[in-house]
Amino acid sequence: MGLRNILPYLEKRVVEISPDDMNLIVSGENGKPHCSMEKLECGKVLGDLQSGSVVLRATRGGVTKSICAWTGLKSVTPFIGNGGRVHTAWMLGYNTTDLEEEMSSKREQKALKARKKKAKTLEAKSASESQDSQEATEDSKNEEVKQGSEEDKEAPEVDVVTEESQPDTDQRH
């Protein structure tokens, strides 16, 4: 939405490119978002510009798509999200299946990484709680033993009286 608002005021860094070049740029190379200028028909034009932001515009079948991109010395990187990349290629009439699968697998990898991180955190928390619980149990046992020995010290000695230890008080003899 922002590009549509400022595009009428831009003049110098707006470059018309072929739909094929636009598709190569939004598709990226080898899972990376950038595209080498060597592969582009417009590589010479973009290479003549100083590095920086540029608006790339492509038209196909009455549909014009403009995107913001960064041009470096040897590559071009679009400033659009993954959904925008897929949408741009689709609007220009290209098959987006490979791009969608790539985006999907990246999302799945990111989700898997997040799940593993969460599981590791929970495991560490559980281990910590288990250790705390064991320490508390050991402290409790030590306290019981300590209290038991103190009670033994404080308890009065009890004389155990048995029949054998009692003097014979029977005077009937």
C-alpha cells in the first residue's frame, strides 16, 4: 500500500523490467531471496545504478506490478514478504507452485525449530523442578532424622521392668 502512495513522486530510481526478470527476482536463487544480476536481462541497467533502493516495474497482459528492491553490486533483493513474492509471480502469470512449496517448507522448518526449542525449555524446566523436588525431599528426610535424634536425646530414660529384674516380694515362703 505504501509503494502505491509514493510511486507517483518517484522518478529517478524506477526501472521498467521484463516480467521474466521480475519473476526471477521474486523467486530468488537456491532458497535465498536475492537474484544475481548476471541472470537478468536488466542486469546492465541495474548495475549502472548506485547501490540502494529501487522500484522495479513489470507489465504483462495489462497487469502492472511494482516492487521495492535493493540493488547491490552483483545482486538484487526484493523488499517484499514471502506472500508478496508469490502474489507478484502469480499476478504476472507464472506458476507459483515451487515458490509456494519453498515458502511452506521454510514455515514448517521454522515451526519445527520453535517446537524443539519449546520442548527443550520445558525439559530443562522439568529437570530443574525435579531436582528441586529431590533436594526438598532430601532436606525433609534430613530434618526428620535430625528431629528424631533430638527427640532421642530429650526423651527420659525408661527403666524397663521385667519379672526377672523385680525383687521377690512374695513373702509366702
